[in-house]
Amino acid sequence: LSLHDALPICKVDAYFADATPVLYYMKKNPGKFEVAGTQIATAPEGIATRKGDPLGPKFKQAIATLYANGTMQKILAKWGLTQFALSNPPKTTGTGAPGNGSGTVTFCTDTTYPPMETLVNGKASGADIDIADAIAKLWGEKADIKSTGFDVIIPALQGNKCDAIISALTDTAERAKSVDFADYVNVGMLLMVKKGNPSGITDDLSTLAGKTVAVEAATTEKQMLDKENAKLAKGGK
């Protein structure tokens, strides 16, 4: 069953994810879901490159340019994501040098996370895809989107399967040990529950004790739930 089929018939009690897919599912299924509590742990999401790769600073400059010329705002508005724009975007000093000089910039992305990235008739679509295309266009190049499972997306980058990751990837201290980030949005996490919230879940993760929660593997939400489970296993201490 898909998520929006499973949650209403109580296959799971909640869905824990970034605010972007949660709000997307709610918009696509009016009257079926609601948010339990408020946003949790707002954090930046960024394009990831290999540590020390010269492309990293170029992505930062490209993001600054897209904010300065209004392209980023238009893309976010198109996908209903205006509220997640950076409040203090980086300053531009020009478009910067072209990307990698090959004519193509290859991005790894997990195309299962609308509205950021998904497949429509077999073609990648979403806000991140539009941002990747806009950056490549800025550099006079083309974006090549390579669909990759989220749990292997950083190893794919490090194995030179792509030039960068653009996949709603939260910029965390742990991930920053492995990759460099060029941040472009700020997104919190939300718990989505069945309309009426029959399980009485709130944004306090301890209310998920004994409940079944849908979450994507290798995400920051999964890490938070693992920590909560470990705490509950020790009696909540």
C-alpha cells in the first residue's frame, strides 16, 4: 500500500518526514490527514559535493545567483514551498565559473520524495529537479538526473556516480564530515496523522511509544526515532 492508503486505514499511526512531503500529501488528500503539533528541528537542506571538491563553492555561488535574480523564489513558489526559502541567502559575486566543464552536471537524487523529487511518466520532476536544471543552465550546461536510493546516496556520490546530490538532504554535522553542503532551503519535520488524530500523537516523540510510524530509511527523522526508541527501551531516562 502507498503511504496515503496505509495511514487512513490504520496500517500506520503516523508518518514522520520533512515538512515538504507532509504538506504535499495533505494537499493531495484534503480532509484525510492533519499535522500533530508543530514543526520539529528546522534545519537547512543543501546540495552535497565530495569533501574539498571545487564544485562545492560553485554551487554556493550559483544558489546565491538564483536567489538574487529571483529564479529560486519562482521555483519554490511553483511547488508551494515559498515558506522554506532561506531568510538570509548567500550574497552573489557573479555567476562564477562554469560547473565541471564537461557540459553535463550529474545529480544523484531519490525520486520518491514529492514535491522535491519524484517520477512523472518515467521522468524526474520536482522542486529539486527544477533547481538542478536552473543551476546547470546558469553554467551553460545540462543537468543529468540519476535516481539513487536515499540510503546509498552519499556512497554513490563518493563513488563518483554523480557530481552532486540534490535530494532534500538535510545539512547535519554528521553528514558534513563526509560531504560539503551548499544550502538552499530551510525545512522542519512534521508528524502527519489520520484526521482527528485518533492515536493522540503530538510533536513530543515520546507520544509515539507503542505506535507504528512510517519513515524513510537513512533520514534524520529515522535517526531521531532510533534515539527515541533507545531512550524508551531504557525506561525513558
